[in-house]
Amino acid sequence: MIPAAFEYYRPKDMAGVLSILEEHGDDARVMAGGHSLIPMMKLRMADVGHLIDLQDVEGMSEIDISGNTIRIGAMVTQHDIIDHHALSAAAPILREAALQIADPQVRYMGTVGGNVANGDPGNDMPGLMQCLDATFHLTGPDGEHTVAARDFYEAAYMTAREDDQVLTAVSMPKPAGGHAYEKQKRKIGDYATAAAAALIVKDGFTCASASIAMTNLSDTPVYSEAAGAALVGTSVDDAAVGAAVAAMLGDIDPTEDNRGPIAFKKHVAGVILRRAIERAWSRA
Amino acid sequence: MKDEVTSREERIENLKGMGCSRKRVEDARFTQGKGNYVDDIKLDGMLFGDFVRSPYAHAKVVSINTEEAMKVPGVLAVLTAADLAPLGLHWMPTLAGDKQMVLADGKVLFQGQEVAFVVAEDRYAAADGIEAVEVEYEELEVLVDPFKSMGSDVVLREDTVDDAGKPVDGAHGPRKHHNHIFTWEAGDKDPTFEVIDAAEVVAEETMYYHRTHPCPLETCGCVASMDKVNGKLTLWGTFQAPHAIRTVVSLISGIEEHNIRVISPDIGGGFGNKVGAYPGYVCSVVASIVTGKPVKWIEDRMDNLMTTAFARDYWMKGRISATKEGKITGLHCHVTADHGGFDACADPTKFPAGFMNICTGSYDIPTAFLEVDGVYTNKAPGGVSYRCSFRVTEAVYFIERMIEVLAIELSMDAAELRRINFIKKEQFPYTAALGWEYDSGDYHTAWDKALKTVDYAGLRAEQAQRVEDFKAGKTRSLMGVGLSFFTEIVGAGPVKNCDILGLGMFDSCEIRIHPTGSAIARLGTISQGQGHATTFAQILASEIGLPADSITIEEGDTDTAPYGLGTYGSRSTPVAGAATAMAGRKIRAKAQMIAAYLLEVHDDDVEFDVDRFVVKGAPERFKTMKDIAFAAYNQAIPGIEPGLEAVSYYDPPNMTYPFGAYVCVMDIDVDTGTTDIRRFYALDDCGTRINPMVIEGQVHGGLTEALAVALGQEIAYDDMGNVKTGTLMDFFLPTAWEVPNYETDHTVTPSPHHPIGAKGVGESPHVGGVPCFSNAVQDAFRAFGLRHTNMPHDHWRIWKTANELGLHG
Ligand SMILES: Cc1cc2nc3c(=O)[nH]c(=O)nc-3n(C[C@H](O)[C@H](O)[C@H](O)COP(=O)(O)OP(=O)(O)OC[C@H]3O[C@@H](n4cnc5c(N)ncnc54)[C@H](O)[C@@H]3O)c2cc1C
């Protein structure tokens, strides 16, 4: 469990990061909390000649809530999210989800930026960000760009981010309505067998809008527009939930692994989504 | 004087002897990170060795090119089988009478097998060196299924056939096929079959006890240091049996045993994984001899899970017969045992399937027959006893499942079925149909206490209601009541029938009392977390009347400790604990003579009382053990040698038979397959209880490992022989989060043949726990027609059971 030799850098600012990226191209990688990247390097599945530690780079560790917008710096840890009262009040689903990621030790190190940039279908935050309709802020040699979370993921470990770009923050509108993050896992510290993020806005007795995303059920997170649409205008009764589940099942494409065969995963995905919808609705 | 005002109760309390929950003396260093494990050992100029391992499960090794590796900075040597062959060290004996490749000798038999040993200045250079070794393989057909292996033309091991391709005899007799290792039988075949064929009721079941791994937190490793000046080899390592390792190293290396010093430092859990000898030990010793420098080898987690000894992997086929009323009449068990590429069990020589013949369990079964076939496959070698005496978890799982299946066949309550078949208190010592003589037991008392405590009738009523609610669509959760009643066989063992590689399985203790009334005792065992330094001092405190706090316990250094066979199979207390008491009694006998001399009375006129000898009938006239210790060294006593020391080698007359009654209450989510353990009650009878707190800790640990095995922990392979569960992400190691609150309880039935009546407890909770958790899962589905489903009961397999029973609509 020893990585191949690599050069280690710890620049103080973004300019420093970008110049190293430029110099070494795809032989260089940024590291945030290291809790996805270092295990891959130790298994020698990731070959990183030049490792750029982002810990000392200024300006990426803030949580900002102003007006209707939430902005979370890429280096904010999963633990910071759990610990931040204003954020928990503004977007309680973030805390509910973060508490279901890994274990406390990992959450002290693992960052929001690393979790969403990693591109591992097992990560919980990509689906969560899609549910929240977040925007990812990237910076690179040709300046700042933004990409919608819903457009970011292309395949496992393949994202819209270019190798020479750094993700600096995620931002999102303050979510309205009821929320739920529901995750089934084999034990603490495990990635999801199936997870569902749900946000539902209620108007009187009917659902005004709904946003649903699923985790670890395809090679990317799955934002299921159809599942949300199946709820809108209904009283979120059994039939509507059934329709949402059916729509979601049409969007996911799980594979068999140690967590179980495809039929099981589909069944659990349905159960988990049903629970997420029920809880979100009860809070809406 | 203080002594005179101290009451007898206070004197007993001051000793912290047997029965007291003395705090563990080891914990001060462990909780402060001050333990000294093998990887903490750092010697001047120490090198690091590590393995090139096979990515294939079955392949010919066409060539090994070490040229590039030798160019890696810091790499000093790369050993291959060709280097070891001239020394005769490319193969080594296993503890099971088989032999094992140290480094791939022309082929590999399992994924992760050791192919070459890279020796470098540090572990980083070694890792880079490993990458640079070029091995050319030619893939061969992979056999991961023992049944297919037994029918395959593919010869896994060339040493199993003669020139004509005919199977040759193995260590335990004739082979049925070239991939067959042994057949082992116990009991009477024909009478058993007759009874079963004629029985009113017969239940049959096939069950697979999946392959898993002991997975100690600390992996295996060693440091070998050959001193070329004085010819002495020192070997530190994670050895559960340091003396046996010394003898084995001497036998295979030719170094005289007095020139070998084996040291087991602190060990971070063993659970059977650290009993055997591994290629890493041999290669480190050779590398140290070659380089003249100390060489360290430490496994990483994947190495540990994928290559060093696994546990279980037993396919068990059972038939149990009974009268209509439920009185069991006969039992037949056939096992197909998958040993992987080499038979690397660590069972006593005469028991190639361990004590599997304890599979009649706690029941009075008049006739029984067991047959076990060992088979080679392309999986990692082993078959060790993971937190149990030799194959006892398998045996207990088998019988506790057969009882449940029989209860279903009889439409009977499984608790009642157990009760009417228990061996009765007055039947002990009881000779079982498969040969063992159970020393003692009182099963009915334990069972009744357990069922009463958990309100068994109430649980069944609640469960019936739940089934009704489920059928009415009111809930999607089922409730399981898991029962198990186990009898273990531990404390191997009597030298007349127990040896490992010819080494008799006695154990030992040597005591030296210091002049000022403190002491050191050394034993042939070695703690891996069991707390020997705490509990053995308590045995001695009660035996010799010196406070446990004044007694140092030392183990694990073969230059200082007396010879013993080590710690596994719950043998430390039954064997070394007995030696400790016996050595203590020798001390006491001499102390009695000294006391009598000092008190100017006849030897028979003094008697032992807690911490002193008193003149019979005159308790005010006494000599404390402290006084006696001082006199032993400093006073000329006619006819008595100076000093106060003793040694005892204890050859146990029999095994001990701890037992227990466990109940688990579990809720199961039928839709997701998740389980919630609502209650777990564990009653253990380990005979005399030395330290209740340590017992409780052992029970908690053993139950947690039982939970792991029952609910998800496995070493799984795909068809190509790739290990699918080689990291802790997929290999289930429970955390505090997954573990329920355990309720512990006890009865006390002392062993009649053990000097202090103790039976051993470290493994009981694992042995009894696995069937209890499993039975809880299976019991939840009994009302819906489930007879048996295999472990591990992880989410998807439980879901599959529910699905197959039609519970998902
Ligand atoms: C035992 C264990 C259990 C876990 N369980 C879960 C779980 O249940 N759910 C879950 O979601 N995660 C889980 N994780 C992963 C954990 O949350 C990681 O911390 C997270 O995935 C990555 O964050 P990081 O800050 O550690 O990123 P790193 O490991 O440092 O980086 C990950 C990847 O993202 C890239 N990267 C990082 N930051 C940036 C940036 N600012 N811009 C561009 N690229 C960047 C890196 O180059 C790398 O490719 C687990 C990890 C462990 C070790």
C-alpha cells in the first residue's frame, strides 16, 4: 500500500496551483482532503507524478449565505458542513446528507470540492448537488467558468472539468420546501447501496415542485427529472409516489457488485426513494 | 502491625485474586499508544522485505526477470524459488502435515501467492522494486469450487500424483482423487445409517459455512536478525505459538534450537491467523542470513486478507433423525472442506478436520457418523480456527442449524426440542457418540435461566402477532428469535492424543518469588489481547497469597519462558492456567515447610489462609507469604534449599467443555434486507470465573466477530479466482455503530479435572454467537416456509430470501 514516488507541492495561492498544473499537464493533480485520491495512489491505480496540495490556498474554505444564494468553498470539509448552524438552517439537507458520508475521521478531511470533483459514482454529494440544482465554479488558465451540477458528470471519473481547471466553489439557490437524504449502506463508512436526495415544495395540499437525484445507481449520479415531474400537481399519494419510483427506475442503470445484484439494487432504490419522498413531503 | 488490624475480607480484597474484576494491567500502555508491536521494532541497519504476488489464481510461472528491480535505488536482493531451492527452503511444511510453497516453484495456485521476495533498504524502495520485477505467467484453468475440483482432470499439485498420474497417499491416508487431500471419519457408519433409515422423522439439509478471515487489526509480520558473529538468530514476530515456531524454524533451517530466539512482542489480535508459519518468516530469515542485516516483513491489509490463513469454507450435508416426539436418534454429517492451494490448517496431527466431531453438540445423540473430505482449490491456503477451538464453530453451527431444521420438520418449538434432547446433568462425565468425554455441564439450568430472562414465551407471542400484522399489510418488518445452545471443546490437549507436528500440547508456567515478596511468572502461552498479565496473576495471587499487583506475568520470549504450545483454541486458561495453579501449589508446599520451621511447629500444624500460614487453632501465630519469601532466601533452614521457585508442565487429563445459552431478537426489513438487533442475551458457563470483567470483554469481542461472520463478513472469489473482498470496504469489520448492546449472564459449572475448575471463555461467544445471529435471521422467515439459507446474511441475501418466499408481492 505504498504509492509510486511523486513530487509534492503546497502553493499559497491559485496562481501557484495553476502554474504547476500548466507545467505538468495531466501528470499533475490537485489534492484536497486526499481521502479519495490517496487510497487510489496507494493502490497504484492513480499515477500522480506531481501532487498539488490545496490546503494552504486562500479563499476556498468559506461558507457564504447571502440573500437567496449559498456559496460553499471547495475546501470546506464535510465536517464543516455538519457543524455550520446557519448553513444547516438554510439548507438542512446538506447536513442530513453529510452525516451519512463515511465516518467522522473521513469527514474531518474530506472536502465538498473533492467529493464533487472526484467523479466517483459512489460519492454522495454529486447527486445531492444535482438535487439542489447547484452550480460548480471552475477556474483555469482561461479564467472562470461555471457548470451546472446536472451537466457536470459524463461517466465514472469523467467530468466536464478540464485537467487544468480547479473547482473553487459550489453555489446553489437556498432550497425551499421539505427535504430528505435517504441512504442504504452496509455499514458505517460505506458508500451507498442506493441513496436518494429529495426536495419537495408544497402548495396547499399539492406538490408544487419536486427535485430528485439518486446516488451509486449508474456510472454517474442520476438527476431524475421524470421522477420529480411525476409528483408535481399530485397530493403525493401512493399512486404518485409509485409513478415517481417507476420514472426513477427508468433513469438508473445499476451494476452488480459486492452490495448485490441488479434486481436487488433496483428494488432498494425504489424503497429508498419512496422513503425519501415520504419524509420530504412530511416536512414540506 | 497493619496485618493484625486487617480483616480477613480486606486481606482477600488486597490480593485481587480469582473472582475479582481487577482492571487490566495491559491497558495503561495500550490506551496510551505505548504498546510494542512487531512493526515498532527498529534495529540498526534494518532492511525491509516484501513480496511480488501473483495476480492469477492458477498459472504457470514461465520466467522471472529481476534485472530491472535490482536497478531500483535501495533494492539489495530479489529472492526467488531458484535461490531457495539449494537450501531446500522453497517449500516448507504446514502444521497440517502438508507442505506449502515459500516462493512460486514453477506455478502459482492462488491469487496473491508469493512469487519473489524483494529486499530493500526501506519499504518504499521495496514497493518500487516489486513493481519492477517482471514475471511471465501462462494462465491455467482455475478451480474455485471444491466439487468441481474433485471431478476435474486438472492436477493442481504435481506432488499428489505418481509418474503415471495416479493419486499418491497424502499425510492422512489415501486420496480419492488427485485434488483430494484427506478423508477423516468418526463414529459408526452402518449403525447410524440404519437408525436414520428406520427413523420416524428425518430432517436433511445442506449448508455452506462460507469462507471468512480472522482479520486481526494488526496484520502478520516479523523481524529476523541473524548475528553472524555468534551464530544466533533472533526472530520477533506475530506468533501465537512462539516455541512451536522456534522448533519449526530449527527443523527447516538446520540452525540448532538453542541458537534461535523467538520473541512475540505485543500482538494486536490473532484469532487463529497467527498460529501457522508463513513464507514471510522463511524469506525474512533467509534474507537476514544472506545480507547479514536484520530484515522486517509486515503484511498490509490486502496481503493479510488475501493470503494468510482464512477460516471456514465448509460444505456440510446433514441428516438428523428423531422420534415423532422429538427425541433425536441419529446424526450424519458429511463435510467437503475447501483448503485452497495448500492444507495450512493448524489442527492437532490426529485431527485433520479439527474437533469437528463435537458436532453432536449439547445433545444426547446415541449414534452418529461424521466424514470429512479435504479438497484443494485455487484459493488461498488455510482453514484455521477463527476465534474457536479447531473447527468448533463449524460443528456448532452445523448442529444448531440441524436442530432448527428438525424443529421445522417436527412442527415443534426449537427451544423445547433442545430441552428434551440436552445431555442431563447427571449424565456427566458423558461420552458422546463421536468419542469425546464431556467433563461437566448443567444445560437445563442454563437454558431455563436464559429463556426466563428474555421472556421467551412473550417473544414468541409478539412474533406471532408480527406475522399476523405482516400478512395483514400493517408492517413490512419481521421479527426473528435466534436461539443457540453450544458446547465447546477447548484446552487442547492431552499429549496422548494431541500434538502439532509431533509437539505435545501441554503447557507450562515457571514462577520465581523474589525475597521481598513479589514475583515473576513466565508461561508458554502468549496474549494477543486476552489479558493474560491480568488474569494469570490473579490465579497466582489466590494460590500463593501474594497480591496480583506484585506479580509480573511474562510470555513470548523463548529464551526466558518455559516451553509451551501457545495461545489459540481457548487453551491458555485450561492448560497454562492449570500449570500456573500447579506451580503455585509447589511454591505453597515449600512455603508451608518454611512457615512451620519459622513458627517452630510441625509442617502439618500450619494451614494456608489467604496470604499466610497460620498455626492451626492459633490464628494469632502466623507467617505471611511475604515473611516466608524473605526467609526462603535469607535464612538457613535445615533440610530446605534456599530460594522459592517452581515450574510446572501441565498435561491436561481431558479437554474442558464450556457451554452457553444465547438468544438474539432481531427485526428485519423485508424490503431492504437490513437487520436491527434489538436484544442479545448471552449466558456463558466457563466454569470458575477468574475475572468477570475480562470475561465480559471477551464475550463482547467474540459476539462482535460472530455478528460479523453471520451478517456479512466473507472472503469471496469470482470464477477466475480473484478475491472480491480484499479490503475493509468490502470485508465487513463491524464498528461500534453496527454492534448492539450485549447482555451477559452466567452460570458456574466448574471443570472437575482442572485445578481451579476453569474452562476457557475467549472463543465461546464466537462459537455460540454465529448460529444465534444466523438462527435469528432464519427464524424470522420460518412462518413463511424457510428451512435454511446460507450465511452471510447481508442485505441482498436477506432480500433474496424474502423475494424467493414471495414476500415482495
Ligand atoms: C473509508 C472511507 C469512506 C468513505 N465513504 C464515503 C461516503 O459514504 N460517501 C462519500 O460521498 N464519500 C465517501 N468517502 C470519500 C470521501 O468523502 C472523500 O473525502 C471525498 O470523496 C473526496 O474529498 P477529498 O477532499 O478527500 O478529495 P481528494 O481525495 O483530495 O480528491 C479527490 C479527487 O478530486 C480532485 N479534486 C479535489 N479537490 C479538487 C478541486 N478543488 N478541484 C478540482 N479537483 C479536485 C482530486 O484531484 C482527486 O482526483 C469515503 C472515503 C473513505 C476513505
